[in-house]
Amino acid sequence: MNRTFFQVCLFFCTACFYYPGLYAQTFKFDFGQGKAGKGYLKVLPETDFNPQRGYGIDLGTRVVSNTAVGKAAVTDGFVTSDRPFYFSVKLPEGNYNVKIWTGDDGGTSDITVRAENRRMFVNRLQTEPGKHSVIEFTVNIRDSLIAGTNRKVRLKAREYDYLHWDDKLTLEFNSTSPKVNAIEITPNKKAVSVFLAGNSTVVDGASEPYSAWGQMFPYFFQPGKVAVVNLAESGETLSGFIAARRFAKMLSLMKPGDYAFVEFGHNDQKQKGEGVGAFTSYKKHLEFFIDEVKKKGGIPVLVTSVQRRRFSSDGRIVETLGDYPAAVRQTAKERNVALVDLNAMSKTMFEAMGEEGSLLAFAHFPAGAFPNRKEAIADNTHFRPFGAYEVAKLMVTGVRHAGIKLAGLIKPGEPVFDPSKPDRYVRFYWPESPVTDAAKPDGN
């Protein structure tokens, strides 16, 4: 039996004996001083995560608890910190609804919530003195095993440290005064899974300052209805994504009615050899992707490559991706599948930002901005969080225009985003996550 699988099974058998509430349909945790709600497990500052317990404050972060006890059982206590902190729960692979109570009976709260590798779910929620709010979202967790086989995804060495290939759900609480009262986690087998296949422009970036649109995408969809499953990885080509069994992993999880978005091109255009090219090998792999997704009852969505930041002397974006966007458009038309023309929309948006303004969308930072990077960062392919967020909004616009039912699952009230009118950088809020690694992602 696979060791990881055995460990997960052992934890749940042990947890079922010692913590009957943990192996219920809903996993419930009550934080801080005060009475634990019925069926809730108490979490205090000393409740550190370990495999035997199966839940707790994680990754070496520390919290403090309230001193004055409030009124209602679920919200009478909280934990907080003046620095970001993590809470993890050991769980099987799947989609989960997460419900978080935040607030303070005796004060204010200011919280940002991310999951796994910095997936954004709540960008900022502030509560007034004595008030509480409930946060809800749906998150996917996974491991590297491919169901029904004895195979695994071929992970790169650095991926073994990523939070999205392990056997637990990890939540990051950030901002100026994040106060967590309680958390409920419920399996969700009905949500539409939205799978993402891509490279470093799509990946759930593990550390600051790099980010990509895939980790911002979950923010825009209705809780309980959609779970984004981001299988993208830096440096990948479409053929490499298939060869590394990332596509096999996707298909093993897919159910009828799920979506599969695919965006490559940046690294594919550097491949050499006989028969290699946009309208030959790349197009062939796109067609294979489409056919296999349809066999599973899924809905393929082709995405043209997001633009790099390269400007001409007259302030226009210079096309750097060769025939790859055209090959995607042609394939979508020939195979009658949905298309998101991210290449065209990002051209419009970056030109609207301008050559100087677009520096704030990409990873451009002065020398010494990050501890392990003495020299300046000038990356015109990879995004900082603001740029990733703006490109994710382009993707939502593309979903609206693609004629797919997924558009009906965008959060009610989410404004229609005009690529020619990007947001102002100063209005974007992103307190940095604790993990910082300024090493450039694979690929360009």
C-alpha cells in the first residue's frame, strides 16, 4: 500500500477513535478562550499541527487568544496574531466547502484568507467593534496519486515543498488584525470543478513576490458551486504537462460537466525538432486534450497565451508568442470548443496601463527588495499579485463571452471588467504571505 495513503488512513482511523467529531460529514473547530460549540474541537495557541492530532496551527506560526469571553459559543473566542498564521487540517483529496467565523465581541477585525499555495479567497474583510462575519468558499485539495493506478504525477524537486501536493488543507490568515472564531469544513461532491492546465502564468505561485492568474481565479466564483483545481506548473509545455502525468491526474478527477482550461505557448515556442511547431505538434496536443476531456464528459476551454510585457516605441505591445495564439484560435474554431482570447485582451490591458504603468503588474522590484535576491528583478513574463489579479479578471471576462454555463456561476454582483480600463494599483490590497523566494520561476 502507498505509504502516504496508509498514513492518511491511519490518521482518520485514529481520529475517529480519539476525536469522533473529526470524522463526521463536517469538521468543526472552535478557536480561542470560551466554550466550544457542540461538536467542535477546541483550538488554542498551543494546539500545534502534528500528524497524530491531524489539525492545528501550522508551519511554525504563532497566535494568541482572546482574554475576555464573548456571548455565543461559536464566536465567544478567537485566535489572532500581528503576523500571518496558518491552520491546517489533514483531509483526503477532494473539494470542500469552508466556512469561517471572524470578528471580536470586544473589538474590530481585519482579515485576508488564502488557501494552499496562496490561493486568494478573501482579499480583505473588516468587521466593526463587537460584530462578526461569516466567510464561505469552496477549495480543492489534492495529492500526487492518480486514482485507479499505481502511478503518480512526476513532480519537480521544488514541488515537494508546495502546500498543494500534500495530504492536508492549509489556510493562511493575513492582514492587520485577523481574528478567527471558528471554522467548519464540509466535503462537497457536487461542485463544478474547473481544472487549469498551464505554465508559470497560470500556476499557484508558492511564494512572494511571484503570482499567476490561476491562484486569483477562485475568488470570482460562487461558494458551494465551483472549485478551481489548478494543476499548472512553472516551466511546463503542453507536451510536458501530458508527459508528467498532470493531464492524467486531471482526467482521473474529472466528472461530467467539469471544465478544463488550457493555456500554454510561452515555453512551447522554444521547443525544437522536426515537426515541432504551433500548427503541428502543439495543435496536435491541443486536439488530444480536447478529445480526452470530452471522453470524460468534461468541457474543454482553450485559452490563448497571455502577452509578455514588451513595448514598441509607439507604446504598443510587441507580439512575442509567434503562431501559438493563432493555432489556439484555429483549433477552437475547427473543433467547435469555447475560446478565451487572453492574448488579445491582455494586449489591450497592458497598452492601457502603458509601458511605465505595466511595471506594477509584472515582477519588477529594486535591488535588495527581497532577502535572497540582492540584484534588481526585471521580469516581463511573470506577474506580481496585482498583475495576476488583473489577468484573472480578464479570464472572468473571457468566461462571460465564451458562451459557457460557467458564466452563471460567477459571484453575483461581480462587475464586468473592461480590459481597456484596468484597475489602479494603489487600490489593490495584498499583504505579503510569509514565504518569500525571489528566485525566478521556470520558463519565460
